[in-house]
Amino acid sequence: MKTTLITGGNSGIGAAIAGLLLSRGEKVVSLGLELPRAKHENLFGYTADLTDSASTGQVAAKIAATHQIDALVHNAGMILPNLLSDAVPEDILTLAQLHLAAPMVLTQAVLSGMEERGWGRIVFISSRASMGMPTRSAYSATKAGVHGMARTWALELASRGITVNVIAPGPVLTENFWGIVPKDGALQEKIASGVPVKRIGTADDIANAAVFFLDDKAGFITGQVLFVCGGTSLGGQSI
């Protein structure tokens, strides 16, 4: 029975991924600011602030000592939107810790086990905004950095049976989205009409892609960025 560590597994996309894996009879370790709302005998919850390097290191060591982690999904994220005129360097540092340093520390903690077993899966949840989007200086920069780091890891770990891939969602109906766009309002409708498939994505859309990368059968796929975005990566999209 495989065990997947999911950051931000307590809500939104992370919770949807956790639910799919649990339905397949697998174990899930959720790590987030809050414990998961769902209850399941194969679901284990931990809390930590992944923007804090000390807290991240402590929880990484605890999880690695308690669970055999076969796969890691780094889903936790934060946007911190600002136009360039209002952006501050501290936002870049905060999001670099969350989007880049935290998954590095977590992966380092569980990597030796994956290497010993000759099997592992690492999946990053990035964003279509990595291609550029207004008000996303810190967010787009660090999400684009995820792509480069994932490709580097893919090359380093490929011979050890460990794949590393990235999912880059377009607009998805989550609390992060509604933190910027009023729920069910005119702006949400406008964004949906601008998506080529004429709807905004759901957490399940992203979860389905994540489970694909996590599967045994995906062992010949590594270093890839999959845009699950309703076609928005083919043209401009602003929210």
C-alpha cells in the first residue's frame, strides 16, 4: 500500500487528490496549516507553516520517521498578488520558501527511502501564471522556478526509479481563487467565458491529472509540465 505525502492536503486541490488516493486504497499524509476535515483510517494529518524554514524542517523529520513515504505532492501555495508598483521583495522570499525551499526539505527527508525501494513519485502543483500574469510578480517567478527545479530533479533521480513532474492549473474554483475573485459574481462569470473550454476548472480536474502522474504506469514520464488549464495556456488570461 503506497503512502503519498500531500502538502495543503486539508482543502481544495490537495483534499481532492487525497480523496482519490484514499478511494484507491492508498494511504495519505496531509501536511498543511490545518488538519484535514475528512476522516479516514488511512489518512494522517500534520500541521506546519511551510513559509517557516524551522517548522518545515521539524515536521519533515517527524513525518519521515513515522511514515514510509512513496510519493510527494507539493500542492501548498499562496498568491500574494500585487501590481509591480506595490510589490515588495519580501513577498518573493516568502513564496520562494513555500514553493521551492519547503518541497526541497520535505523531499530530502523522504528521498533515501524512495531510493532504497527504487520507486518514487514527486508531483508539483504549479500554475499557468508561471507564464506571466498581471499582479503575480512573486507568484509567477516562484512557480516558474518550480518548473526548473522539477526538471533538474527529474534528471538527477530518473535512474533511481523516481519521476518528477509538474501540473500547471489554470483558474480553479478553490478558496485561493475566491480570495481574489468574488464567489459566483460577475468577474467569475467573465473569467469562465474567457476560458477556451468555457468553464473554470475544479479541484477534481487537477486531482485526476495528479493521480495519473502518481500511478505505477507513469514510470516513463518525467520532467514534464502538464497544463491543466482549459486552454488558457494558449493565450492571455487575467483575473
